Amino acid sequence: MTDTVHDGERPDLWRKLEALACGFVLFMLSNAFIGPLLDPLQAGGENNPVLRLMWLPVYALILGLAVWRAPRVMRFWFPAVMLSLLIFWVFASASWSLEPGTTNRRALAAAFTTLFGLYFASSFDGRRMAEIIATTFLFLAIGGGLAAVAYPKMGVHHDVNAGDWRGLWYEKNQMGAMMVYGALAAMAAILAGSPRRKQMVVTILLCAALIVMTKSKTSLVVLLMGLGGSMLLTAMRRGPATAIVVVWLGVTVVLTIALVMWLSPELVFKALGKDPTLTGRTDIWAALLRQSAKRPLTGYGYAVFWTLESHPAQWIRKETGWLVPTAHNGWLDILAQLGWIGVGLCALVLGGSLLVSLVRFRRVQDGYWATLFLAIFLMTTFSESFILERNGIAWALACAAVTRLLGPVWTKPAETTQRRPIFAEAPLTWSLAPAEPVFEIWTPEPGRAPVVAQAAARPAPRPATFGQPFQPTFGKRAVSPFGA
């Protein structure tokens, strides 16, 4: 598009419509309503013809948005290549899958979920992206609270977790995870300079209150870690000394937790309300490792290991004595589906991006959202199967975080009064340098003559003589953000 406008109203209109479309996709990927209302067996929609057809318009919308923004997306070629390696291996697994047709169909869903994350991060700058995520989750939080109060049959547990809120989702931990994502995005939007500070504060408070009502201790701990991490990363910008202190404190806390886990793990489990077997998950993991050892490199095919017809899964269910739906560990699930090759590719993409964030968490200018979300995502993968999750918001946002950390950096456009293209965006640059300028150019105060003029009007400086101090007559020097 090369059309031009005078006042920029049309770009704002188009961008608002695009943001609205992204909010709709995020709503669908959150699986709100699908669990308790439309899919009580938590099958994900693949085994329900109506729900399967419901995703087709969503895929078409994602593809249309990505094609529309193709020039922008292509600028993010490096994260696109990295994510494509994963999707290629997912599709390749159909050649040795237990159910090739099912793998191909579900691989397509994973590909569109990944594509949305890539498009989303490449189409919006960090602040706007955080605002869209936070606003979407604000509506989800309001809907979840209303469901629990007005329709408790759907919004509140009535089984072993009786009384715990689950809102629009299948169970309380899902609602807790959604609220963590919303609060983290709202905090990132505030740190990125969002003008909607009141709305973001309300989002954080509402999400935190709903996490308390779910009684999900894991979600509460993750929320505190995310908000605390935002404050620590903000404190690191005060200077090298503060950064060293923050890093030292962080390392000390991590080592202390690791020491407690090693010497007295029962204390940690008791604090989280878990038993030492993690609600039977250790038994699942042991049985799964035995089955994975039969196909260590390639696995059994993407998204077919836990089907009812799967013989390896039947052996695990026979050993554990109940209908196990997943491994409750993302890495072990990938091992069973895609083998050690798949685990290695996931570790390269996700772990490599987190390492890059150590030097780019300030440069991407998104309120530290990508860094903190990816860190939280990786922590939760050891208890939940989020890696390469099809039609899931956790994997879509993880792909967006990877794209932001590995892709070019948004920079503010220069001020101009000339006409600009309708879809003109902030330019993108590749750099690992700090986001802030080292020196700021000094400008005179209103009503005060420029320094150059003042210096010209003054008499020339006289050389210092014995017993008389030298008095220079130069103007005000440039000010550094790091101090004098």
C-alpha cells in the first residue's frame, strides 16, 4: 500500500480493527467456554465435528492476517526459521506416527497456532502487544467472575475441588494460568509506558483476586514471581551497582530454593499443598520413560500417544490404574511424541531464546513481557504439557515471546509533518545495544538564547595568570542518563 493520508486517522482505524481481530483469536486460543460448556471430556475439539469446524474460520483469520502483514513478518525471518524447524519435525512425525491421519490434522492446528504467535509479535510493538493481551484477559476475567457468581454450575467445581472457582475453563488450574497471563501482560504494559494505566491496574487486581478464588497455589506463586521479576528487572536499570545487587540476590534465592528442594523437599510440597508424588505424576513419568525408551529418537508421532487406541498409553494406564490424559510434563510428552530430536529442537528454540533475553530484555521494549513470560512458560512446562500445544494460548504466546527476543527491534519513528503511508510502522533494527541513548542532546529552555549565541556574546576567555584561577566560558555540556 502506498496511499497517503494527512492526519493518520485511517491507520488508527485499521490498526484498531487488526487489534480487535487479534483479541478474538486470543479469546479462542484461551479455550474459554470450550471446556466446561462445549467439551466436558476435554478432548480439545478434534473428536467433535462441530468444534472441529469451529476452528476453520479462526485458521482462515490467522492466515489472512499473516498474509496481509507478510512484509513485516518476513523481517522476522530468523525466529520464523527456528519455529519452522519445530513444525517441520511435527509434520515429519506423521511418517512414523501410530495414527498418521490424526498427526497430520493436529500438526496443522499446531502450525496455525505457531503462525499466530509469529505474526502477533511481528505486527505490533511491545507496548501495544501487551495492551492487547491484557485487555483480552480483562474481558476473560470479568466473564470468569460472572460465570462463577451467576452460573456456579459451570463456573465452580463440585467434585474433589468443590467450591474452587474455574470460571470459563475446564478446571481451576486453567483459570489460574489465564489470570497469571493477564496480570503479567498488564504489568508489562505499565512498564512499557501505556497510557491506560488505570485499566492495567484494574486488570492486575482482578486477575489476582480470581487466582485467590481458584485456590490454585501454583498460580499464586507464579504470579508473585512474575510481578516480582518485573520489579527486579526495572530496578536493574538504575545502574551497574543496582544490577549487580539484584543479580546477586536472584542467584542467592535460586540456590536457596534448590538447596531446600534437595535437603527437605517435603517442606516445599507441603507449602504448595502437594504430596511427594505430585498427585501421582511421578508414577506416570516412570512408566512413560519406559515406553519412550522403545522409540528414543523419533517417538510415536505428534499428538497421538495419549489416544484411547494407543497401545503404549494403554500400558501406562494399566500400570497407574487410571485413565491418564497426558504426562503432566511438557518435556516428557514431547519425548514420547517426537523423541530426543524433538526435545533437542524445543530446547534450542525455547532455551536459546531465554539465554538471548539476558542481553536483550531491555532492548525489545515490551515491559519485559517476552523475557518473563518465556521464563514462566519454561517453569510450568515441568508440570503441564504446554510445549507445541495446538489451539492453545500458552504456546501461541510462547512463540510470540521467542519472536520478540530473536527478531529485529522496534524503534520510534522520527517526528515529521509530511504525509506518510497508511500502514507505516515504526522501523525495525537488529541490535544488541542498550535501548537508551548514551548522551542526550541539550536544548535551551524556552525564552533563553541558545548556548552558541550566549558564548558568542561573551568576551573571549583570558589565559590564567599566576595567582588568578582560570574561568572557562563554555556552554552547558551534554547530560548522560548514567549520571555526571
